Amino acid sequence: MIVYCYPAWTVRTYYILMREGITLADRADMIEVADLAVQGKLRHAGLKFATELYRAAGLGVYPIYKRLNTREGRIDLQRVKSLCERLDIDLHAKI
């Protein structure tokens, strides 16, 4: 199985996608899978996983923050900003 839509994933995200048999064809797929992770429907996939997929889909910090906080108080804005910054530097710059 090939997981290829976005060329740079963290190892954890790559293995979660492979284990669950998820193929991401476009941005809508990334957002849908990230929403499943936020809802707790994917095993061992949490907020970092969801943040990475949302960021790869092109969402900004504030839309990601809104999506991650479906339940009150789950993650603060500063944490989302730092996660997005790290992803931008570590992964997206490698493209």
C-alpha cells in the first residue's frame, strides 16, 4: 500500500496511516482522517497526528485550533502554534 499525497510525514504519522490502511488522495481525505483522530476513532492517533494532517492539508493555526477543541479545554492556542511551527520547520521545509 502506498501512502502518498504529501511527501514528508513524521514516522509516527506514517505508521498510523499504514497500520490503519489509510490512503490519502487529497486534502479532504487528510481533514477527514484528522477529524477521526480528534474524535478518538483511530488507535494511537491523537492531537499531534491530527495537527500534522490538518497542517499538511493547508489549514492555518486558528482553524486547526478550532477543530482540535471540539471538547472544551483540550489544547491551548500556544501549543497549537508551537506544533505547527515545528512541523513547518522540520517537515515542510524538506519538500
